[in-house]
Amino acid sequence: MKTLTGKDLAAAIRAQTAAEATAGPQPRLAVVVATADDAGLWYVRSIAKAAAGVGIACDLVDLGPDARPERIGETLTRLSADPNVHGVILQTPLPAGASAQELAGSIDPRKDVDGANPLSLGRLAAGLPAFPPATAAAVMALLDHYEVDLLGRRAVVVGRSTVVGKPLAHLLLDRHATVTVCHSRTRDLAAVTSTAEVLVAATGRAGLIGPAHVAPGAVVIDVGTNPTPDGGLTGDVDFDAVAGVAGALTPVPGGVGPVTTALLLRHTARAANLP
Amino acid sequence: MKTLTGKDLAAAIRAQTAAEATAGPQPRLAVVVATADDAGLWYVRSIAKAAAGVGIACDLVDLGPDARPERIGETLTRLSADPNVHGVILQTPLPAGASAQELAGSIDPRKDVDGANPLSLGRLAAGLPAFPPATAAAVMALLDHYEVDLLGRRAVVVGRSTVVGKPLAHLLLDRHATVTVCHSRTRDLAAVTSTAEVLVAATGRAGLIGPAHVAPGAVVIDVGTNPTPDGGLTGDVDFDAVAGVAGALTPVPGGVGPVTTALLLRHTARAANLP
């Protein structure tokens, strides 16, 4: 069983991004936050730190956990119009009554470096240029880095979120995989997932995927980042048990996560260099 | 085996649409054409005739088969801004060098009654209000009309076009089916399609789906409209052979087609009544 770590790939993407970041004006990423959620704020701090490491400026725009949806939308519109800002992301969770999908429609697609605007998703699905969500792009980057063949292969994605499962299904289809999307209402999940040559778990349910869900030799990508009682992270896949069946498996942490952050920054550098 | 005809359903939708069309200003649909293709022009004439039957005005805007993409885009923008026009569709095929997906981005989503703008597809995928493509909506309307249960069922869509396969996958996911998308690169198509409880063929390849592709008792929806040498239409499904295996099957013609046209008109009437 091969462990598909993301650290070397992330480092390579960061090095390339640092070079791209010096090619024009300094790239600037604005992160809009309207939460007091610890995990969300931790992630934002990790982005800011990683941005600094590759020469990208990162502005935290904190509207507070009680921000009205109108104010969030206006902020995204203002940042989209600011020529000094090249990338705009809206951190979740949001205050009650605010729809991330609806609000992200206010992010200029050319600055939508985490592919959150429904227009970006639609363009992705239609095969037009767009930034995909960084997490979905990270799954593809890992598959490419480890030279996993996709053409005509059976890929199964567990999870149908707008930020991971759905865009990932389109990216896999674009690479000519036969793609199945499963979710919480899927009957006999293991019967479906065990047909996968490439299995991607993106459910947010710790340990959901066990050995009975995996075909011998399958490539398994674990997108889950579930908090553990001791303050760590664990994936959607029961790593130790699945390691005995899968041909290759990403660890959590250290798999998809670091590649996601690196790609978010690469998208920002590229947004700054758009003609 | 039950034959799932679309004629009664289409008639019911037209009757309802005729009532909706009298609720406010007369709905007006503009059809932009830039082709000399016979099938395309035949379809446009059939829309115009059906529109007249339910009290919807239909303008044919013929730019000729040599229209430049810029002119097509400007026309879509102008019609989108015209308060007397409620629905705008762009008929394919288009002149060489023109991208239907890219040009449809010029159709106001509120008038995009055939769900062609990538933003409509993205909003559909994100679970936000949008007009789905009429063909994809017609498949769902037929499944509902014949009370086909979708929750947790295995649905397989053959074909990954932006106008049918991809939006349909999202509509089926939204109804909690487990959804697989197959296409020309799928290996052992019959092995995948024969797992389907609901099978939708949307490939444009006459007779591609035979009895070996279909599980006993499956519900099969045939979206194909392939011309026959005698001037008729035939589907993607080998009707006579599959009828011996399937539990239910749509005919071609007389299945999805009439429902598609009726829904395009319903979308136009609803666009005219949007607040």
C-alpha cells in the first residue's frame, strides 16, 4: 500500500507560486470572515501564514459573527472592484440566514480563487475557463502527481457538496472517468464504493469508509478533516483498516490539506497575472 | 412493460401554461438562429407553432449561417435587456468558431428559459433557483408523472453534455438518487448501465442501448432524437429489444420530446410572471 502524502507536492506548488508571485504586482488575497468558529479562524490564519511564505499579501476582512448578509455581499462586491485585490474568498461558516452560494455570486469570477461563485461552477461544468474550488483541484493534483490514470476508469465520489463533491465530479468527468456521486441517502454505500478504481471520500463523517467499502488495489483519496477529541484531525477513511485493502491512500493530515492551501495561493498568483 | 408516453403530460403542461400566459403581459420568447441546419430550423418552427397554441408570442431572430460570434452575443444582450422579451434561447448548431456555452453567458439568467447560461447550470448545481435546460427538466417531469421513486435509487445517465447529461445529473442528485454519468470513454458500458434502476440515454447514438445494457424491470428514459433515413426520428434505445427487459420505457418520438417543448413554454410563461 502506497501512502499518497501531499507535502512534497504542496512544497513544489508553493515554490512555483512564489516564482509566479514575483512576475507582476504583488498578489493580494482578501479573506472575508463572519464567524467566531474556531476551526474557520484557524484555517484563515493558516492561509495567511502560507501566503506570507510565498510572497502573497493576505488581508483578513473580519465582519464579525453577527454580520448581515447584505453587508457580506457588499464587502465581496467592493473587494471584487478593488484593483489591488486579486483573489477574494468567503470563509464559512456564515451567520444564520446567510447563504454562502448566494453571496459568492458577488465575487468577480476572475478573482474567485476558491471557485465559490455558482458561475465558476457552471463554467467548470461547461468546460469553460474558471477557478475550481481549491479542495477539488487538490484531489486532481494529487491524482496527477502520483500518475493515477483516469481515462475510462470508474471513479466514485462520496459526498455531494457544492464545494467538493459536485465540482470534483465535473473535473473527473472532464478527464474521461466514469463518475458516480454517492451521499447520505445512497443505499448500500459499500456496494457502490467497492466498484471504484478511484474512490474519493468527502463527507465530513470520521471513519465512514472502512475496508468493506474499498476494492482491493483501489486508489483512495480522503478529503475529510474531522476534529478529534485531542485537538487533531482525522479523515473520512479508517486509515489503518483501509490500508490493508487499498492500493494507495492519502493520510489525514498531510494528504489533500496542504495541497489545497498551496493551490489556493497558486490561483491567487494566477489571478494577479490574468491579462 | 409500460410505455411512458409524453403526450398526455405535455398536453397538461400546455393547458396549465396557457392559463399562466394570460396572468400578466403576453409572454414573448425570442429564438436566435444562426444556422441553415434543417433539423435546427425544423425544431424552431415547432416551437413557434406550439407557442402560438398557448398564447405565447415567439420571435425568430435569424442572423444567418455566417453570423459572427460578436453579433450573436450582442443580439442576446439586446434581447435580454428588452422588457418586452421574457425568454431568450440560442438555437444550435452555430457557425464555426462560436461557442454556445460562452455566448449563452450573455443571456440574462431570468430569461434563460432553456438553462443555457453557465450561471444557470452553476445555480442549479448549487441548489439555487434557476431554469434548468428544458430537456433535462422533461426527464424529471416524466419520472414524476409516472411516479418513479428516486430517493436512494441508482440512476445512470449515459451522455455528459452540458445541455442534458450534466444538468440532469444534478437534478437527479437533488432528488437523492445515487447518480453515475457514463460517456463514450466508459469501459464496459453495459456493466455500468445494468446497475441502474433508472437509466437515461442521452448520447445521440441511435440504438446504442440494447437489452444487455438494461437491468430487468429498470425504468428507461430515451432522450435521443436521431434522424432516420426515411425522415423520421429514432432514439438511443433499441425500443423493441429493450421492451423485453425494461419495466418501463419512453418511446421516440412521443416520449421526452413533446414534454421538452411544453416545458420550454412553461418556463417562458413563468419568466414573464417573475416579480
